[in-house]
Amino acid sequence: MDVNNAPCMKVKCGVVNCVYNEDTLCHADALEVNAMHGHKADISDETCCTTFKSGRKS
């Protein structure tokens, strides 16, 4: 995957203990979101941000 040609957008983040969360915006170099069970999600609750990295205190 060529991230230089990838879309660019602001991503809101409400996870206060993620190291990439700065003022409720994701500052990771790349973002990965996957379905929690298999490869298909029907609602947002069935997805998961796998870029999350714990380490920041609330």
C-alpha cells in the first residue's frame, strides 16, 4: 500500500489513553480500522481501531 497517495482527513478520537490522541484528534502516521469478527461489519460497534496504542494517562 502506498500511503503517499492515500486520502488525508482529520480523524476524531475519543480514546483518552491512546498515545496518538492529541486534543481529540488522531495524530498517527497511518490509521487502520478492521472488522472485529471476520472481514465484514454491519454497524460501527463491530469495528475496531487497530492503530490504538495505550500509554497516555487520562
